[in-house]
Amino acid sequence: MRKTAGKRPPSDSKVHLLHADRLFFDERVHRTAQILVGNVQFSHDGVLLDCDSALYYEATNSFDAFGHVRMNQGDTLLLDSEVLYYNGLDQLARARYDVVLQHGTLTIYTDSLDYDRLYELGYYFEGGKVLDHDNELTSDWGEYSPPTHEAVFNYNVRLVNPAPPAKPETTLISDTLHYNTETAIAYIVGPSNIENGENHIYSERGYYDTQKKHSHLLERSILTNNGKRLVGDSVVWNDDVAIAEAFGNVVYTDEVNKNKLTGEYCYYEDITGYVMATDSAVAIDYSQRDTMYAHADTFKVFTFNIDTDSTYRIMHAYHHMRAFRRDLQAVCDSMIYDTRDSILIMYRDPILWQAGQQQLGEEIQIFFNDSTIDSVQVLRQALSVERIDSIHYNQVSGHIMHTYFKDGEVYLSTSEGNVFVNYYPFDEDSIMVELNHTETSLLKMFVNERKVDHIWMPAATGVMYPIPLIPSDMFYLQNFAWFDYIRPVDKDDIFQWRPKKAGTELKESVRHAAPRQRLSDIRKKRGIAENAPASSDIPASPEPSDTLMSPVLPDSTVVPKDSLGPSDPKDP
């Protein structure tokens, strides 16, 4: 309810007629009014009013003004209209037809506006338009207070920035909006929608700074853009740079790629497609049959070639990454996922579990095909363990392991480089027969219906032990480890970081780069002075006996020089 309602204290000051070209009385026109025509001017408590003609009611301290009406209050507020009804007792002015109210930077356009001088409020109730600071606000009902510079708008409120005829960049639609003409800030106090290019914001509480193009939105406000959705207890959005920050119970959803990020803080750049989530951060992928949940201290998503047909994304996760899916669990310190190659790489003590199988190494690479696992590669100090019971484990260790999948099931597993195997075969009655311990350079295990169908390897050495006669030191390979106590058991367990027990961490192998050859070393070996001319008779390539340039092969293997091909740049 407006302050004008209820009992109002009457004004004791008198309305003064300052000028009129003609003044007369005509009972046929009005029985109690004086008729004023030509350059009519009134004054009342610091207000001057000019018009073409008027009816002056001296007994009631009021008048009706007609034609080019202008009310001037202290040279700061101007009110123009075609008709104005003024009551000096109530200090209420009612302007009608082509009404324009100006105060500072604000201008109101309407056909019906009442201005209450007692409470210094102007309000329209049959639709109006407000221009201020390059903003256009329209609504069915509006109120403005010149002393406080506060405006309130209700019903079909629409704020456009910049104002026409310029092309709007931001549009705010609401049923209730508060606005300050000094700060040009719009305060959202009810369900509101903000459109900015392809970005859409829904909020029920907050504010929008129309000058800085900056929004601070509360109460689970929602930002959406081309299938992406950001929700938080509070959301900060900057139009100029298209950057959003969300705080408290944040959920970032990418409906296009079927994944989401959650956490207590999220940072989003619309132009670059960069997203970061931290503080209890969780990455959720629901693009596959089963949903994957992963937790890390921080997730970052980088988008490349955005807005092109070659768009791809790379996601980084660090530190203390734990992931759970019903058919797969993983733990590592850091992870990278590249959509370009559909490859996920885990670093620093990575461990991968599938059913009763555990794989670990210095680095694990998982390759996907149409959102399903195509293969898994374990690099350096690779170990694969399959639990049979609390004592017996199938074990394979090597330098590199590669596991291949078809329709989600393993069909081939290969191991290369110093391969050691502990394998327990079963007879037709599913009784454990023996322990097969083998050492070889290459192993291929063909799997059918989750059981080993057959094994292939080149020359190998091994021994078989009947179950009762297995030596105590042969149950486990030298690098055997079973980290079941670390394994995530459900999607809530990803938050519980459990490190490896002291002494069981992998010691990352050191890979040295090949030494670079310098001309000074060659000169010194040949006995050539440092200041000798460049045209000295130096062979283009060293002689075969030159150990600096001769390749050194493992195990002193001798290979004819002509058979040596170009070195693999990926070879460590």
C-alpha cells in the first residue's frame, strides 16, 4: 500500500495565482471556478506551474490546468503534460495525457501519472516507459522517489540495455523490479529472466549493474547457454567478458556431452569454454550405460577450436583423484582426458580395478570408442593382479601391458618386456590344479567369457608347482601389491582419500634423454684445434670405430650398421 493512502495532514499554505492574460467568471463554464486564459502561472510551496489555461478554485486551494502544462519543483524536477489537476490541501498533482517527468538522468513517459508532493513520490498505473543511463524500463505500474532516486516497477516489467534504437545487448524481464537512478543498478526481488546473447539467467533475488554489466544473483540462480547450465547458491555474471562464478552447492551441467561438475566453487568462461570446479569437486559422466563419478581437489576443462567443426576438449583433474563406476574404479594423483583422441591418462601411482582385477603402473592410458572402453595400456612397472581368494592371485608384471575390450568385455591382454607370470589354472571341475610361474619377453592372453582361453609367448622359462608344494616365496611376484583397501566402494566413497601404505608407492623410473653431440667434442677427439677453420677435413659422419656416435644396444646385441633405421622420437 502506498503512503498516499489513509489520512493525510492538510497543507496550510495557499496556492497563489501569479499571472494570467485574462481572468473572468462564467457560470455556464463552472459555477465556482475562476477562468484563466493565456500564460497562466501558479506557485505553491516552491513549485511553479505554467499552462495555457486553467480553472482556479480559490475556496478549495486547487486548480485544473490545461494545455502545455509544466510543473517545476526547485529546478530539479520537471513535470509536463496536457492536463494537470492540483490540490493544494493534499499537495497531490494528477497529470494526464503525454506526461513526461524528468529528474536528473531519469525521464518517465506515460499518459497518467500522480505526483505526491507530501511524500515526494511519482507513480503511474496505466503503463509507462522510463529512460535512464542508456536503460529503457517499461511496466504496467511504476513508482519513483526523487529524494532517494529509488524506483519500483510492477507487472510486465522489461529492462533493455542499451535503450532503443540501439540493438539491445541485455534484456531483463520480471514482474517486480527495484531500480536506483544514481547507481543504475536493478534489484531483482521476484522471478526474473535475463537474456544476454545466447546466455540466459533465471533468478529470484539479486542485482544487475547495468553500467558495469555485472550481475550478482542469489537463491539458486540458474545460468544456461547452448546446453550448458550453471546453478549455485550465488552466481556472479559479467556480461562484458562473459565470465561466471558460482558459489555454494554448485552444479555445472553439459547436456550436449552428458556430463556435469559439482563443488563449492565453479568458474566459467563462455567465450573460451573454460570451466574450473574446486572445493569438494566431483565430475559426473552419464554419457555411458553406467554413470561415472570422480572426485579430485580441482577439475579444469579446456575447449579448443570453439565454434568450429573441429572442437575438442581436454579435462585435467588433480590432486587425489578417485573415481567410481559399477564396473570400474580408479585412483591416482592426476588425470587428463582428451576428447580429440578419446583417451584418459592417469599419472602418479595410478590404480585401476575391474571386477576382481587390479592394474597399476607409473601411467595408465584408457582409450574409448563411442563412450565405451576400447583398450587399457599400463606403462612402466606394470602389474596386473586378479584375486582368486585371500591367498591365491593370478599375477602378471612387465614393462608395458595392453588390454583390449569388445562389447565391454576383455578379449586380449598383452605384456611386453621382462614379463613375469604367476597363473593358477583350473580343471574341468573348477578345481585349482597348480601354480604356473613363467618368465618371458612377450605374453599374449586370449580371453573368452571372462576366462583365459589360451596363452601365447615366445621362448620362455618356467616351472609348475602342485598346489600343496608351492614354496612360500613363490606365491607372489617380487612387485606384487593388492590395494583393495584403497579401492572406492561406492559413489560416496570417492571423497575418502586413502593413500598407499608407506613403502608401497611406486618409485618412478628415470628415463634419460640421449646425449647430444657437440662439434667441440668431435674436434677434441680428432685433435683439431678450436680455432681451426670450418672447412677442415672433418668427415660428415664419424668413423664406425667412434664410440661417441655408435649406437649402444641392450644386452650388447650386435646389429649390422646398415640395418639401423631412424630412431623413434617417442623412444625414451
